[in-house]
Amino acid sequence: MAGAEVSTQEILFGVASQSLVLEVDRPLSSITSVSVWPTGSDDTATAESATTGSAAIDTATEATTAEAGLGQSDPRKLAMASTAGFVAGRRGYVSVNGISETFEIARIHANTAIYARHPLTNAYASGATVDMTTRATISVSDTWAALVGKLSQAADPNPSYRVRWVVVHADDSSTGIYFRNADLVRYPSAPPVSPLDVDAAHPGWIAEMLPTDYRASQGRPLIVEATRLVRLDLWGRGIADRTLRSGEAYAALVIDRTVWATIEAGGLRGADVGQALAVAKDRYDRRLAGLVDSPRLAIDTTGGGGATTTKGKGKEVFTR
Amino acid sequence: MTTTPATIRDSIASRILALTPSAHTGDPFREHRYAEDLPLWAESNPAGCLRVFSVRWSGSTSAPSVTNTTEEYVERDLEIVVAYPTTWRFGEMQLVDLEEVIDADIRRINHEVGTNGFAALATAANTSATVTTLSEGPPEIGPVVSFGTVRLHVLYSRSPSA
């Protein structure tokens, strides 16, 4: 799972060996249960047979071998004896002496250190615990993922499934309940937008606009976040993002939203971006209005993967 | 032997690019792309301006103090500006820590390309130019972005016609 801790996970229809993922901001010691229901069913209803086996908590954990964080020459660096089990892009947790924070692993260096995307907020003594026990997974049933009848409703922007995780936190042994959402889809909704695509549409985005902490990744997390924002904009119009069958149009929306969000972030920092922000927002709004609010795109109304190209049917869905 | 302003400027920029800062070592120096003045650009891009620097000539070139019609000595000032976002990321003492980082960077840059370091510039520059430091800083702390500045004075030998 990429992006925010809370996002609707897309399970791919007919694909084996998938997992549901839970990411939280506190270490976990055990998973009591994982249940999946259709969104419209109560917790008292019969759960879906969507998972198999027991949930597993990420076991990667290591002690730092040097002071880390605030005040160090590189406040992103967490030195450790081994980086086995740590994966770039995932979120971790560092703690010692009652202080703690979550962080995203930006990169792993030569089995001797991991680097956070952002400078760590706190100062950590050598021997601090770095672990990935904030993440748990459970296997999706291959059989369930291949059932046509379980496919998410194509035109409904609401997630089809609710996943209820009952967990025990490691720090205070308290029980916690988290819910996440999932859809079973034939195609993932995320468009294949790369940083180069954004830069081609808006020259200078990579070299001149990327925030410092996103330069090493060429701003990919910003594209993921922009995709989420587009998805929310579509949901706000009653459109399930996964129904869009024009990858190019979806990508164009994500590209424009990425640039808008990047400029907006500068404005929130106090930059004088009024004119640039207005241009970027107008460009996205016009694209959204032209492609989505005025129905032109072929969409998948049945969930079968095929697209309906007649404007009339598209309009029915878009205005539903 | 003669050199050119472009050779001197490029050599200084290359030396700065190669520096590893003493604090926040994971954030290297990056040269500005000069589509507009660095301060103007940084004000619009505070989140992305950390350690973006510009190296630009300032003021006019002096009349030759010495010439033999094939080589002549001239003087001109050169300004290095480094941009920083005004944030807490440099430490708990916020502005104090920011000022310390700027001071350290500026001192390091000056050491590498100013009076102490000009001899290490690329051959075409250092054998035909003398660089002396005019001033370091002080840090200019703004509400959104801050700047460190090094001003240099360059005496160099050039071709009168090229």
C-alpha cells in the first residue's frame, strides 16, 4: 500500500497471493482478528471469506548504533547494525526514553543505516528502537479474489468492503480497533503517471518546484497524494475513480492536481504564489469540468472492464 | 595566460556543488537555474529552496590596470547567495539554529572559493585570477526564506578582445 495510512485498498480480481495491509502509528504486539464485511452489512452479519491464515506483524526491528535525529549532522539518518527487513517507502517507528515518532523510510544504505524522508523531529540516544511493527498483513483468499460476484460495484464511489482489525498495541497492551476499506477490482485505479510526465506537462516541476524532502524520490509521493485528491474530487461528484477507462484523461487530471498541490504547499508555507496558484487551479478545474462534469469519457458501468462510450449512458452515471 | 569571467564563475560554482555541508549533510548545495533572481525564485518556492545557491557577477568591470594589448588585468566583484527556508527543521532553537547553519555554510563556502581556497579552483581560473573575500553574511532572516551571502573580489587576466 502506498500513500496515506488510511486509503481504500484495491484487491485485484483473479490475482493470487495478495494481502490486506494495516498501517498504524503505534507498534503492534498482536492481531486478534481481521474481519471483512460488505460495506452495507453490520458487524453482526456473516463475514466475507476474504482472508486466509493468520495476520502477521512486520517483524523488522533494530537498535540504533549512534545518536540520531535532531542535532545530528544528518538528522534523517538512523544508523544500525543491520537493515534486514526494512523496506524503502514503508513507514517505521523510532522510540527511546519515552519519546517517539513515525517516519517514512526514504532509502536504505549499505546495510548500515536507513534514512527518513524528513529530518527526525526528536533527538534519539544511541540504542533507540527502530521497528516496523506498525504494519500488519493478512493474506487475501485467492478463491475469494476470483469470485465475479464479489467485484465491487463499478459505478459506486463508496468502497465495497469494510475491514475490521482488532489489534493489541505494544506500548501499553491496549486493544485497538481499526477499520479500513477495500474494493475488489479488475483494474487498479491509479494512473501510470511518472515524475517525467508531470515535468513534461509543467516544465521545471522536477528541477525547480519539488520540495527538498521529495527531491530524492523525484516527487513520486506527491503524485500518489495528488491521485488521492483526484479520487476524492471524483467521489464528490458521485463517480467511482475505477470506472474511468481513459487512462490518459485520468493521468492528465493527476498531473494537473500534482502541480496545483505543489504550488499550494508553497503558499501554505507563506510563499507569494497567488498568480501561479490561480493558474494551476484554473487549469485543473477546467480539465475536470471538461472531462468529467461534462460527460465525454467512456466509463465502465458494469465492472466487466469494458467501457461504455455513448454520452447518454455516461451522463446517467455522472449525474447519478 | 588569460581566463574568462565564465571560467571563473563556473569553477566557483563547481567547487560549491562538491561541498558536503557540516550540518544537515543530507541536503547538498544545488545551483540555481537562473530563470529569475534567486531571492525572487526562493520566495515563491520556499519548500524547495534549501541550499540552492547562485553565483553571479555584480557591478561593473574595472578599466584595465595593466595591459600589453594581448593581456590585461581587470577587477570585478562576484556574489554568492544561498537560500534557506525559514523553518524549524534546523533545530529546536529555530531561528538561532537556522542562523548557525547559514553561518557554517557561508564560512565553508568562503573557505573553499574565497581568499583561502581560490588556489584550488580549476587551473584556467586559478592561474589567471586572484580571488579575495570582501564579506561573509550576515544571515538575512526573512519570514519565509532566508539567505546567506559571500561577496568576493576577483582580479583576473583576460584577453582584451575575447
